[in-house]
Amino acid sequence: MAMEQEYLDFFSFQARWNGDKTAIYDYDTGAQYTYREMDARADRLARFLVHRLGLKRGSCAAICARNSIAHYDMFYVSWKTGITITTYNHMLKPEEIAQLMEQERPEALLYDAAQEDRVEEWAKLPYLKALAVLHGSPSKAGVWEYDALLAQDLPPLPPVRPDPEDCMMYIHTGGSTGLPKASKMSYRAVVSNCISEIISFGLSYRDVGYQFLPLFHTGGWNVINLPLLFCGGKMVLKRDLDPGEILRLLQQERVTVGVSVPTIYAILAEHPDFASADLSALRWLIVGAAPVRQKTLEKYLSRGIKICNSFGMTEAGPNNLSLPMDMTGVEDLRKRWNSVGKPLCLNEVQIVDEDGAPVAPGEAGELCFRGPLLFSGYLNQEEETRNVWHDGWLHTGDIARQDSDGYLYVVGRKKNMIIVGGENIFPVEIEECITQFDGVREACVYGVPDDYWGEVPHALVVAGDGPVSPEALEAHLRRHLSGAKRPREIHFVDSIPRSSVGKVDYQKIRELVKQLKEDHHE
């Protein structure tokens, strides 16, 4: 049985195979953790959770903190015990986190010192057996200090063999409206995603990744991060997103691969050190959460840095579409800058019409996935789960088309489609036209009800370093867009409201526009 468990614990393989190799480098503290040390840390945490608290296969343990080594400890614990892990967005409001916790009922919670004001309420939860603070000392009696927790002298664990279909982690959807849903990710899905990325991207023990994204999000966990740990690579961890420090880190640590959101790539490219930073070790960068604009991509491509848009969603794995980066040259990336690429290994794709029938090549329809990467449904939300599954296919709600060479292009969200006098308009095309205008950094197009047309597009625009002439921008749009696609109103703003993972927050946009109009009428 012990031999069986050792074999099935895929992520502990590296501790046995090449245990002295660095797995995680915590840039903020300077600590380097080898694969053998990671295995030992997880073993001590697992003993505490099982022997002290009585957690078992199927129990839930949680973290609410900025990225930390404890996130990785907890991940490895799941493989040793069958305990389901979940990570909360520490930037959510207390009542939002409370709703998620009530849904998932974690029996242990790790948090960082910045969350101390919430401890009193958390301590009252009947299902929570222990609280532990990271990076600080407890402010309340009965709360563990994390390093002291790991120092407990407890007996070895009994072997546990999780089923491939057991839920390994709850990952919260990064949607643009409403409370996130908890997607149930099985051991099967997590391993399949790792295998898919390793094969598709050619990841290996030689690669170094930088953790751009938060570990409360699927991109932070499952894009590059876990696949690299699966194959023996190295991840660099840093908590604050200081662009100058990130550029120095990329150079100093010889980072080879990375994934981030458009806003971060734009900020890095605009930093004065970008042009001189030695980024020659980078094999490629991929863009997640939303498409990055052509102007930002060009700043990287002009330096010979491979970068491309990709596509994925929490429920689908999440890394599903990308250009074949190692086999694609800079000129081809420039040519296909607005493509999200082709399906990665183990991803089956189809594009369907409103009746669920596959569309002809080149036609737009809803993007659907099938394969072993897919999630196991939303926790306690059976109807929502049924709504996205049809005949074994996961329906994404995204509208896409595929060209004759097999490359896919996402043209918009089904629910964000604007129907102007019966014509289907997708915001992406309009946004790209706006951002092509000199001096515009970002744009967001959204639909507004109209008595005559049904809906019409409006836009938020963020200028770059200097002012943008509204008249000149409108003339640019008249030259390049049909009348149905031209925004009826354009509001210049300091920034586009986004979620903590970089997605446009349409609920906040509606609130912002309402406030702008009220201010205008005062």
C-alpha cells in the first residue's frame, strides 16, 4: 500500500528523483526551497491537519493570503491526504469571503497578517477547527503561528489514495459579475492540464517561471506554475507587483516562461527600464484573462520577445488554446497577433450555432470544449452546472471562429454581444479600432439599451501619456467602422474597472457610467 501511495503521489516524484533542486524561490525573503524540503514541509502540515484537527480525505482546508510558500505546502498536502484545498481572494469584501466560506466550510484556515481584522469573525465559525497566521504573530489566543504549527512533532501519516475523480481543489471563477462560483477541480483535471502544457509548450526541469498571477485564481495555479513543478522546473515567487523589481527579477533569475494579464504587460513595457532589461532568457510569454492589444504586443515583438494571446477558463482546465510558441517565429506571431492559437494537447474543440450544430469553417459560433482537463461542476450549484454542459461538451459562452489553417479567434462573449437593429456586434472589434488610435492606451465597449435600435455601443477610453482629441478619435472611428459599430457615447476615464485577476468588471462599469452622467448633469 505504501508503494502504491508513493507511486500515485505524482508531485512528490520530484522529491525522490531530484530532491536537491530548487522548486520555489521566495524572492521577497530570499529563501530557496528544494523539492525535498517542499515534500517535508507538506508532510508536517499534513500531520497537523490529520492528527491534530482530524481532517481526512474530502475535508476542506483554506488559505486567504497573498501568494506565499504556504499555498504550495497546502497543495502538496492534498496529494498526501485527499484533503480538498481552496484559496480565497483576500481583496474581496469580508461578507463575500464569508459567503464563500459558508459554501465550502473549511475546517482549517491559513491567513496573512493583513487579514487580522477578520479573525474575530472567523473564530466564531462552528466548522473552523483552527486558524493559523502567516508572516506574523497571532493577535488572538488560540490562533497558531504557521512556523510553530509546522514544528509540531506528530506521528507519520497513514497512506491515503485519492481517487482521480476526487475533488483536489475548489477554484473560484474569475467572472465579471456576481459572487465567484467554486469550480470543483479533480486530481484527474489537474494532472491532465499539467501533461497538456508540458507536451504542448515543451516545459522541462530547465525552465524557470515567475508567478505573476495570484494563487486564488486558476491562472496562478494551473498555467505554467503546477506544470513546472510537475516536471521539475523552478518557480519564482514575489508578492508585490512593482514593475521595476519585476524587470530586475526576470533578468536576474533568467526567467524563461511566464503568463500574465494585459495590464501587467502594458505597465512593464511602459517602464523606463524595459528597453535596457536583459530578457534574453525568455523563451516566451503568454497572455491570459483578456486579449492584449496589438500596440502592447508590438513592444515585446520588436525586441524579439515571443508573446501571444491565449485562451482558457477555470472550468476547462484552464489552459486550452495558444499558438505553438516554440515553433512559431516572431513574424508569424506578429501576423497572427489577434489569434488565440490552436487547441493544446488533450483539448477537443468545436464551434456551434444556437442549436448546438457545428458551424462551417470561418463562421462564428459558441466555443465548446471536451476532454480530461474539464472541471467536475460547481459546488452546490447543480442548475448552473447543467447550464454549461450539453451532450458532454462544456459551453464557454465565448464566440469564436476558426480559419482554414486551424487558428482560432475569440470575437466576444455571448452575453456581451450587442444587437444593433438586428445586427450582432462584438465589442472586441470596436475596442481594437479605438486602441489603434494614437494616444489611446485602453478601451472598453459595452451595450446600452436604445428605444429605436434595441441596443447601441458606448465606450470607455483611457488615454496614454497625453490628452486625446475626442473629435479626432470620432473621425478615426468613422473611417474604420460601420455606423452600427460606432460608439454613440465615449467617456474618457483614468482606468477601466477590472477584477483582481484583470477581467473587465461590467458591474463596476455600469456604476461608473451612472456616476459620470450624474456628475455631468450637476
